[in-house]
Amino acid sequence: MSAIGFVTDSTATIPEDLVRKYKIQVVPQVVIWDEKVLLDGIDITPEEFYNRLKSAAVLPTTSQATVAAFRDAFEPLVRQRVPILAPVISGKLSGTLQSALQARAMFPDARIEVVDTQAAAMALGFQVLAAARAAEQGQNFEDVLGVAVRAKEHTGILFAVDTLEFLHRGGRIGGASRLLGTALNIKPILELQSGRIEAVERVRTKGKAVARMLDLVVERIAGRTPVRISAVHAAAEDEARELLAQAEARVHPVESMITVASPAIGAHVGPGIVGLAYSAGL
């Protein structure tokens, strides 16, 4: 394996066994709840977060992963003279990109490349893993960086939400703002496009929205191989498992998994979302 260090942020929700296998450093996002600062995935797990959210009188807010946290992730790798690749959540959704760039500036003599993936959740995770697997195959740093830069063209995520209120309140609604105020029985299908949340279609029921979302993912994949997929959910595991089974039957992935939206994402999308992240042709 090439000696390359990988750093990302906790919204990537890469399964822990893969984090360990590729020695990926995960920098936590920050959740603020009842005036307490909680590190995403460390001080509060997704399960704890969504259980608490069900009855919370005060809703959580978030803050980007800190400069200090990125500095602490970079520093031991810099001491080992290991070049670092840091793909992070879309700069249009979070200030995390700027935190990583500020931390990089603290090591002017080191090779640290920060990549705006224009993604989140496992769409981000698949990009990180594509680069890590290229390194595992012995590719040099420049080639691995090239994989990371190109990966955004091969990955994506669509999701269905019960309500747009969380996205609206958190200021992450992007082009989907045009759907605010629509009938309550309309379930929007949303997609990350060029790093922003955009509305794709409106469907009348959650079940139909999830089925249509799968159709759209199949269209996005367009026969490219290999395919990797992740059913993403926020306190909707049964729906995610059903979606994953249907997706596996249609796109025959080489890798599939269920992942839970991290607390930092859950604070902005709310409970009940079901999504499908994919990687095709990487």
C-alpha cells in the first residue's frame, strides 16, 4: 500500500471496519444541544441522537469540524512525512472545508491536499474509499489525488424526507426552497447536485417517493460498473433495509451497506429520511 494518510469528517459515515482497514482519520463535526458541545460520533452516537430527538423540547444545532481537530489529525501524519489527502463534506453545506484549509496552512512544508467532494453521507464516504483503495493498489499520491478529484463525477445521493422544516431551519435547503409551503402530503425527492440540495421531484406518498428514488438512482448509474450502494437513513432502518434489498436486485452491487445519517446531518434533515448513496464506475 502507498504511504498516504486519509482524513475526512464524520458526515461520511464510513463503516468502522473500513475506517480501520484503510486507517482513515475521521474528524468529528460539532453538535450543540442544550448549550452542550457534543462531538459527532464520539460524545453522541446516531442512535442516541435520534432517540433523544423524538422527545426534545429544544432542537440541536451544529457547527463545523474545528481547525484544531483537523490540525490534530494532520500533525502525526506530517511528523511521519506522509502525504495527506483530505476529502470533506461539500463546502456549500458546511464550513468544514475552510477549517481543513486553515489547518493545512499550519503545515506549510507538508503535502496536504484538501478536496471539496461536493458530497455528504456515503456519497462522501464512497469518494474517500475510492481513493483509499487506489492507494492500496499501489498508486502514487498524484494518481490517488486524481481518483479523489474525479470521484465526484461517479458518486451521488438522493433522499426522501418527511418534512423540509429541518433543512429550512438549518439553512441547508438550497434549491429545494421552492417546495416550502406545498401540501403536507407531498413527499419531495432531493438530491445533492454540485454540492447543493436540490429538489428533483414531488411524490404524494413516502412509499412512492422511495420507489421513484430508486428508479432515479438506476438512471444515474446508467449501466456503469462496478456499483457500490448504501441505503442511508435517519431512524428509519426498516425502510432502509427494504430499499437496499430492492436496489441490490436491480443494480447488482459489488458492495452494499446500510448507514445511519450522522447527528450533524440528522440535525438538518430530521428523523425519517431514507436515501440511497451510490458509486458507479470507480
